[in-house]
Amino acid sequence: MTEETGAKPPTVTPVRVVIALCLVAPFVAMLWVSSYAKVDPTFIGIPFFYWYQMLWVLISTALTMIAYKLWQRDQRARKGGASA
């Protein structure tokens, strides 16, 4: 539809907002130290401070993967390729 009119697709789209949120969430979670600077609850003897950060390593990996896949799909859609 945009190719027929010669108009460029919008730069800010809902998909790109989701991508940005996926990439920003780990930074916000780790920079808000007062939310996890405590000992309890412990998990298998590990203080909350440590296991919370390790959990965010896994969450960050998943969110980065989701952001990458969404970005690929967005780029294919902008170039007129198949989406998915």
C-alpha cells in the first residue's frame, strides 16, 4: 500500500515500541538497585541480591532474542518480504 503512494512507512510503530521496551527493561531493572538490595528471600541459600541479578541475565537474553526477531520481521515487512 505504501509503495503505490510512494509514502514511507512511519518510523515509530507499535512493533518498534515493543522492541524498545524489550531492550530497555533490563537496564531499568538493574539500575533500580533499591528494589533488589536485600538479603531475603533467599533461594537455595543464595541471597536475593545475587539470584535476582542472575535471573535478569536469563530474562535479558530472552527479551533481546524477542527484540531481534521482531526487528527482523519489521525489516522484512518494510522491504515487502514475507512476514514471519
